[in-house]
Amino acid sequence: QRRHEMSDSRYLELQGMRVHYRDVNNTGNPAAPVVIMLHGIFASLHTWNDWTDSFSQHFRVISIDNPNFGLTGPHPQGMRKHLYSDFLNDFTDALGIQQAHMVGNSLGGWMSWEFAARFPHKVSKAILLDSAGFFFMPPLVLLSMGLPFGGWLASRTPIPRQALYAIVRTTYGRKERLQKPVMDRYYDLLMRPGNRAAAAAVLRFIRNRAGFDTRPLQQVKQPVLVMWGKNDGWIPVAHVEKFRQALPQAESVIYDDCGHMPMEEIPQRSAVDALRFLQQ
């Protein structure tokens, strides 16, 4: 916690967890519109730091260490249907947020569109960056952790630091953009007690259902922007068209020289496109 909490970190007691989040508003307007940012698997709210700097000049920006990850750590219920959208409903109620724009990467993208579908009155717009949703073959490490006893084994077997570095590198389109302090942060937070088993529970939930239930996408009527790195080695860029078919109202942008996390790999360029969408 000393290494990875931010100077403006906040904590909220919710659903049996001490939820770690940031709440940044540099607009000078206490009633500024809210943007909630949700990270992907194995990640943390730090993945949004650059976007938070840009967005907080125009919005109240809330980024969360999602349950089962980061400094928030394991959810007492592990993983179940609607766990994340129920959490977001309770989280927004706890902070008195009536409506927000949702921004999500990978697993956080799934959280965003499911929340928009189940609680439409709370979501104005949604931005999905390399979002989970449609079936894909995940990297081997994700497959192995989702197997029976995979989480138990992972939580008791030290993961070599260099092995995790290699996994994190696969999320970038251009490996030279990935800095060692970022890889160290991913390693530290994955090694946090309970996080490996918690992540495995999420993966097992997804594996047991052969992916995600995409039927709620039919209920998403809000404006949507789909953003994708063309060189995504985790979820293929072909999924942009799948989301466009499921969400006829969606706009899209594809980055030729980027991987799975545009907000982290090309933060300035991707933030410009995202802000344009939210402010139009």
C-alpha cells in the first residue's frame, strides 16, 4: 500500500471490502459531470493516471481498483453473476453519483457495458477500450489460472518476476513503450495476498460460461465509443466490428501502432479522441 497508493487515494468500506479509488476534479466546478474509469484483469487504477490528468480538467474523474484486484483485493463473494454491475450500483450510490460516463478497458469494458445495460439511468455515455465481451482465446496464463485448482496453485506458487514481465509486454503493441516501473507495479499488485486466487475466480467464472453473456448489449442504448489497438495480442481487433454490429449507435477508432491498452500505451493521443466523444 505504501508503494502504490496515490497522494489523493481514497478508501470506501463497501460490500465487505476497503475499496481503493481516486476522485479527482480540477474543473473548479463541484458539480462537474462524472467519468468512472475501470481497469482490466491484473491491472489497477494506475493504468488511468495519464487520462486522469487530462480528463480532470473537464470532468470529475473517478478511477477504481476493481474488486479482486489492486489494493482493493478479493471480494468476499469471489465471483458471481452481476457481481461487478451490482458493485458499481452500490459504489455510485455510496458516493451520491446519479449519473456518469463509463470508461472501461478489457474486463473493465465488460463491467461498463453490463452496468449501462442493467442501470441505464446511471450511465450517460460509454467508452470501451479493447473490451471483453465476445468469445476469444485468451493467453495461456489466463487459461491455466481459470482451470480447476488453477487459482489455488497460482496463489501458492511464486511467479517469477521475469515471467510476469513477459506477460505484461504482450499487452503493448510497441514493447519499448513499456517502462520497468510499470511492470514492477503489475508484479507487486498481483503478488498482493489474495489477488492471484481472486483473479483466478474471475477467470474460472468466465471459463465456466465459455465467455461473457453478450445479450445485455441489446439493452445498451447510450452513445458508445469503441477504441482498439490494432496490434492487440489479447482480444483481436476483429471484435470492433462485433461491437459495432451489436451497438449500431457506436463510433469506433483503431490505432495502428498500439496493443491492448491504448490509455496506457498512447495516453495523449487516445485521450484526445475520448474527450472529443464525451464533450460532443
